[in-house]
Amino acid sequence: MKLQNAPHLAIDLVNASTTVPFADAVEREQQTFLSLRTSSQAKALRHVFFAERAAKTPDWLKHVKPVEIRKALVIGGGTMGASIAYALNTAAGIGVTIIERDRDGAERASSNAKELINAALQRELIDEEKAADILARIAIVTSFDRLPNAELAIETVFEDMEVKRTVLAELDAVLRKNAIIATNTSYLDIDEMASVLADPSRLVGLHFFAPVHIMKLLEIVRGEATGDTALATAFILAKRLRKIPVLAGVCDGFIGNRILSRYRAATETLLLSGATPWDIDEAMAEFGYMMGPYEAQDMSGLDIAHANRIWWNAAQNSKHRQLPVSNRLFAEGRLGVKTGAGWYRYPGGEKTIDPLVEDLIREEARIAGVKRWGISHDEIRRFVLAEVIKEAADILDEGIAQSAADIDLVLIHGYGFPRWRGGLMHYAAETKMTARA
């Protein structure tokens, strides 16, 4: 029997004893399909589908000839640098040289690269021959002397402006004049970095997300002096790496990390006001996140977030970033899973609610003069979402993001916003939610 218009009937046609009439089953499936097709989730997923396919080289750049990249330099072989080198090699077929400062750094870089290769071997994504080939195509050196004639250099050193400016100046002196220079900074001002270059037009931001060989998002940051050639090359590189490129302007944190900063500040406000970390995590998981902000921070390490806050405050950009509870946990050495305690405790590796954290929050609220009250999961979600929607709207108004859909892609592919809700801006538009909600 050939079935028309009913490719997935929820009926056992082999079982002759079924009591569901065939015509009724067909009609029921058609009604179910129509109901699903017009649902908010289906609309959201279609929005994301087309937004992803629209994420490519902008029309105004298509006339620009990009630099053809055969060889690349990665400055810094830490977790991020090694992951970028691995992705350049395996996804784009680009030969990579990692530059480290000393022998110890080179050994760590080699260990990081081998760890990525071994992980692929264990998952049977590659065989021994391919693993050997990848390793052979990743060189590690400890000097800027006698570097290969690379067309691209990506710095991944520590998030310190002076360190990055020093590295960029060194690169500027040894690279070929038409090579593209990229920074993987998550927060810092690339316009300030570009000032050390003889030709600042060749600096572009390439903000990768870890692990680079898995995460699809690539924020391409356009500085005031960034040239069209550098931008065109960045978009072509994203395509070779099978990334979703999103163009961002220069500001503190660009698109994603600027919204993340507001997200963390909003949740800290709720902590002082009466919520607990587990209340907030549960509320956001119910919304659709794979995990809440505090469990996620324990996974990545509270020291990373703390280092970012130190930089924000030093740059006098602390409007939304005074986080006394987070700072207190850091001061007490509670750095997350890696130390056995952060927002939660991890006896035997299992996440456990820690009453000491709630006591600490109450103490900080008392010091701040905040009266705590009970806050429901719905109130948590509405407050947090209203805050980040306001930040995203500001980013769009300032021209940091080119479109609302770009913000949606950044939040979905870089920060775990539920795909089936269509992204932050799509969700805001569909629910008519604003900062005053």
C-alpha cells in the first residue's frame, strides 16, 4: 500500500487487530502536523534556520579579494591557542606554527595539541595515520625568528592590553606586509591594539569560542581601522572552518560577553534580593538552558569570571559589574569544580547544594543593606530576561550588532540560549517582552 500525505503514520499497519480506522489516523496525523507547523517553536526554529544561512560574507564585502591562507601562526599554545591551531589544521587544512615564549610553554602547547588529537582518536573520528599527519602539520617554536611565511597570525595570549600590544608589535616587525593579524580577545579594545601597528587596517578580531573545534560561533570584530581585506579574509576563514560568522563592532565584550556580563549582574542582584544560586539555575534550566549560570560558572571556573571583572573595573566600566557575592567566593578560594567547591560543593565529583553559600549571600545582603524576600522562578526569569533584552537592544541601537538575528545567533551558538525559542531578540519580539516587563 502506498500512503500519500502520511509518511509517518502513528499506526501499526501490520497489526490487523488495530481499532483505529485508517482514515481517522490519517486525519489525526494531518491535524497534528498542522498544529506543530504553526506553533511558536516551529516559527522560532524556522527563524534560526534562515538566520544561520544568512550568516555569510556581507554583500558589501563580496567585491573584495581576500588573502588566501595556506599557513598561519598562533601566538600562545594554551587551551584556546592549541584548540585554534587544531581547528585551523583539521577543518581548514592550514599548516600552523604555534609560538611560545620558552621551552616550558612549548611543552605545554605540545601536550595540549596531543590531547585534542588523542580525544579525536578515542572517538574514532580519525585514525593513527591521520593523527600523525595532524601532529606533523602543527609546529611549535619559541622565537619570532625564522618564522614561516604565513598569511595569518592569531594572538591568543593573556587578556592584558600591554601584553597583547607587545606581541602585536613583535608580529608587525616580522610578518609579511600583506599578512592579516587577528586577536582572539574576548573583551579588550582592538582599536587600542591596532595603534601599535604600522598598518592598523590589517588587524581584525576573531573571537573564537571554546572548544574551538566544536563550537560553531565566530565573532568577527571590526575595529575603526580594520580594512575590508582583513574582514573579507575573516569571513572566508570562517567558511573554511565551518563556523557561523557574526560581525561585531568594538565595545566592552562585543556582543556575547557584553550580554553575559549583564546576565551575571542580573543574577547577582537576585541573589542579594532573596534568590539562591540553585533557584536561579533551576529557573533558567526550566526556560530551556542546558544548565543555569551558576552551575556553568562552576564548570568554567570562578577565577576566569573574576579576572574579567578585574579588567572591567580597571577600565572603569563597572556600571553593571559590582558583584560582591561572586568576589567573596573567589576570595575564599571557591573556584568551582576544579577546587571541589564554588557555588555548589562537589564531594566525590557530585554537585551538592551548600548551605554555607546561602549564609554568605545573606551576610553580603546585610552589608549592602538589602532586605531579602521570596522570589519565584517566574519572577527570576522575567527579571533576568528583561535585563539582557535591554542590553541586547542597546547593542543593536549602538550598531555593535548588525541585526537582531545576529544577536540571536550569538546567544544560541555561544551561550546556550535555547534554540527552540529562536534566540533572545526573536523571543523578545514574539512575547513583546521589554526591560519593563
